[in-house]
Amino acid sequence: MKTGTEKIPYHWFEEIINLAGERIVVVDTEGVILYINSAYCEFLGTTVEKAIGKPVQDVIENTRMHIVAKTGQKELVALQPINGGDMIANRYPLIIDDKLVGAVGTVMFRNPEDWLLYKNKIQHLVEEVNYYKTKAGKNIKSKYYFSNLIGKSPSFTAVKKLAERVSDSQSAVLLLGESGTGKELFASAIHNNSTRASFPFVPINCASIPEHLLESELFGYDEGAFTGAKKGGKKGQFQMANRGTIFLDEIGDMPLAMQSKLLRVLQEREILPVGAQKSIPVDVRIIAATHRDLESMVEEGTFRQDLYYRLNVIKIEIPPLRDRRGDIELISINLLEKLERKFYRKGLKLSTEVIERLNQHKWQGNIRELENVLERSINVLDGNTIELIHLPLYLRDIETGSVPKNSKVEESINMTDIPIKSLKETLAQVEKQAIQNALSITNGNKQEAARLLEIGKTRFYEKCKIYDIN
């Protein structure tokens, strides 16, 4: 009687392996290639004859086959960078008669096109996982009160009083202001000063949620609404915020299709989960915020006029930090107290020169930039007083700054010692520094950095690639 393997000619196996979409390599305990199929060689740009007998690390980029052949520990579903892309690798120890004799490795996908097709199919799932990972564990309680809003300048005091006055209203609030001015702090304080304070405060960043997830995130979904929908369905953020407040940050980035659905919620006070047949009533106060010019967007047709009027019942414009000169020292002291807890330090102070310099700066990144500057300064501080030399280069005068002895900060540069470069090289150096400063101010947010530099997002990404800035 013939066995199954005897029915299949031996020379068929090579073709079967290739058609199965697997690239296979076999190595001995020293990591020398004993076998590799032609599909793998074709992808690597070599031939079977050239590969066999060579150390595997000389043939396959970023391989770990020689390691598995020595340790005997399998490595499954591992990402392996090859030819500019990430492949999925499985590596198995090869054990014959209870003895480790080498290793077998497989890499999925026959060519980069197959990988791209697979990647596109799972991209939505990857985005959803990443979104919920960053969101997981967030508390829906409001953390900030009006006492946390620091400032005595007339412009800020007037805005703070207006926000306190309208806290008990049930009307929608629209917070306008540049990025980093504290819009979420205002929204949180309004909620905590309202009759809804004992109920949830749910912040949503409309710009951070992938467009195809936004509807199900806001309104939830019913069981079976789509492939992969959770059994029993899922509550949306509007239901989570019932009887409380929902804060829609970056409302100007909401797609037009979602704007019409949000308008219906405001008008009807009910939501329709994805895949549901019946609407659910909700009692939610909406506070929206944006740094965009919504009136211009209405004129351009990128923001619905009827939604704008629904949101713009109470408009509060938060002034940028550069218009609050008298508040910069107060805010800095408050931020230092916060940073003292983070760094386990006590008695941190600002020198008179530093206070003067902070007051002179334009603060395009507002309070977020100020906090970033102070945190950077503490990281290079030996004593308790922040001096000019501890500030980032773009804030201090290099020519007049003196370096204290034993400081962690690099010595000031003598400009006369710098060799003259071509104008093109000099401009490139300045451009790279400007991009790095902008990313530092925005904590790595490339969209915000592009806005600060007043260039398009596409151009900004191109510049980052040119200067190898991640």
C-alpha cells in the first residue's frame, strides 16, 4: 500500500512550496544555508546556487535564523524588515532524533505586492487597535476647575468670568483659540462648575479618530452591524456622556458627512447607533473647540452653516499666551510646581533674566510650549534656579550667555570659530533646526508643527524625510 507521500513525486514539492506563498530556508547549527527555495531567492535578488553554503546573515537581511539554530527557541509571527518592507517570519528549531540539527524559516507573501494587498486589508483593524490602545484607561471624570486656570491679565480674566457665568447653562459652548491655550481645561472647568458635575465628562478629539471609526465611536453600534462587531454591540461616547458633558475637540476637523449626523443629535436629542433600527434619547451638553476659523470654513463649504450656528450659542475666545504678558510668570510658577512633583525636586525658581526672556518670546505653541521649555530646562539644571543658559537655544542669546561651571549644558559657541559654509548649507541647517524646534514645542505632533511653521503638511513631511527627522 502506498503512503500519501509516495503518491506525490519528490520534484513536485518545490513547486508546491512556491505556490503556497512561503519562502523557506533551512540552516545548520552554524547558520549555514543548507536549503533555500527559488521563490525566496528571487525575492532576495540571488540564486539558489549562490545562496547555498553561505552564512544565512550574508544572504537574508535582518535574519535571526542562525540564532534560532543555536538556542532552539522558536520565533513565530515576527516582523522582519526585508527590501524596504516588513514581512511576517516564522522560525522553527529543526530537531531530528531528539537532537537540534539546525532551523527552518518561512516568510509569508511571495512578493511586495502580496504584502501590500494584505496590509491594506488589515489597515482599518490596525488603526482601530491603535486608537483604542491610546484611549484605554482614560478616566471620564473631569479633572480641572476654574482654580486651575491661572492668570490675572484683563483679557484672560474677562474670558474666565464669562466661562464661569455660563457654566450652569445647558446651551452649547464653542471654545476658540490656538493650540495649547487650554481649551480642554476650560471645558473641564465649565463642566465641574455646572449642575452636570456629578455625571461624566467625555473628551473626544475629532482629529485623532480615523474617519471610518468616528460614527461608531460617537454613536455606538448594534450587534452584527458589521464584520467584527462586538457581541451585544457597543455604547458610543454620547451614551457614555448621558446627563453629563461631551467635549468635541478639533470640531473643525470633523468630516462633512459626520457633521450632518451630529446636527441631527443636537436637534433631536437622540442618537442612532450603527446598524440599529431604533433611536436612543440622550441628554448631553456639548462643548466644542477648534483652532480653525469656522466662519471661513462655512464660506468655503467645508463646515456646515447650520451646525456652526447650533454650536455657536455661547462663544468663548481664549487669548493666546503672547497677549497675556502679565500671566507668563504666574503660569510658569504654577507649571514649576507641577514639574517639581514629576521630577521629585523642590524649590525650583526662575532667575530675573529668564522671566524677562519668557515675557519677550512670542509663544506660538502657547502654554504647551512654555511647559515644554521649563521641562527641558529642569532636565539640564544642576541647582534650583533656572538661568538663561538652561533655556533652549532659540530662547537664549548665545553670544551673551555664560555657562556655569559643572553645568550639564554645553558650552556657548564662539561664532567666530564656526567655519563659513555655503548659503545652501547654512539655510538647510537653519531649516532643520526650525523643524526640530517646532516638533519639540508640539511634543512631536507633526500636523501642529507644520501649522506653526506655516507650511503644508505634505511639504513638512517631505522636509522631515530630507533631513532624516523622525
